[in-house]
Amino acid sequence: MEQTIEKSIEEKIESLITQSLEKILEKNIELILDTKLDSYLGKKLGFSSDKNLEKIFEKKLGETIGQHNEQHAAKEWLNVQETCDYIGISYKGLQKLIDQGLKFISIGRSKRFSKTEINHFLKNVQA
């Protein structure tokens, strides 16, 4: 009977140790995978792994916005969607600007906005 109890206690202790080790390994594996993922993403984005991922994201976002603005730079007249993208607002936001006096021209059922007018209007609204 004593041997059975001792054996049961040993099995319980062994089970607890195994569970504890599994939890420790799981946490370490997650940490290693997170570090590897950050390193991998950094390399894919062209940065060394010691840089802050937030700075990397901000830089890439800035480059993307710059490329987007360059695509629209040569165009003076923008449609509604291009105007929303150019200003960085929603369609409802554009409607509010129109209600506040943003000028546009109508070509049939289509509206066109001048970049010059948009920039002038936004400067005056912010002033």
C-alpha cells in the first residue's frame, strides 16, 4: 500500500514537473518566434533587426504616401475619389467641405476639383 502511494506521489510530481517545463518551453518558443518574426520582417523591409518596428512602419508608410502623392502630382483636376484620397478624408468629409464652400466644376454628373482650389481652401479654413 505504501509503495502504491509513493508511486502515485512520484507520478504526480513527475507530471507537475513535465507540465511546468512544457509551459516554460511554450513561453520561450513564443518569445523566440516573435523575435524571429521581427527580424524576418525587418530584413524583408530592408532594415536591420535592431531598429524599432514602429519606426520601420512609419517610414514605409511615409514612402507609400509619398508615392501616392507623386502619382497625383501631375494631375490638376481630381474626381471625387481622388479628391478624398488627396485630402485624406471620407466622402462625407468632402461633402462637409463642399457645404463650407469648396468649389468644384460639374461635367455632366461628375464633379471635378482643382488641386489649387483645394489647397487654397484648406489653407483658408485652417487659418
